Amino acid sequence: MHDALYCGKRFRTLNIIDEGTRECLASEVDTSLPAERVIRVLERLKTERGLPQQIRVDNGPELISAKLLNYCDSHNIELCHIQPGKPQHKEMAWFWL
């Protein structure tokens, strides 16, 4: 997800939500969220809760990068991308299954 401050500076948010309990497991906010940062958050959650079998994501650049795809492949995580042009799905971009 992304938005802009009053001054016009853009920022992005990474929200990881457990689909079963609707609990927010992690939330990161910054002007840039590269795939390396997404992987770092997943690694932190791996020690706390284990890795999910599936993650539902939007089509943001950090979520379609080769680094994240390789990470998910090596950890047997299925990435499920939402349909482009479906904004109602974007508010629930990450799900922990």
C-alpha cells in the first residue's frame, strides 16, 4: 500500500496480517520497501511464528522481484498475487496462512 504526506512526499506500507485471526503480525512504513526489507521481516517472523504455506500479495515492485520469488521458492511458500485493478483486495495485501 502507499500514500503521500501533506507535503507530497510518498511513503509505502508493508502490512502482514494473519488471515485466520486478523492479527497484524508486522507493519513497516518507509519511503521505500525493497524486497530485501520484505525478506528481513519474513525472517524475523520465521523465528517468532514459523513461515506460512501461502502469502497473498499485490503486484508492487518489491513483491514481484526475483529475490522475493527465490526466497519463497527456497522456503516452500506459495505467492498468490491479487488481480490487477482490484483495489478492494489491496487493503488486505499480505496474509499469513
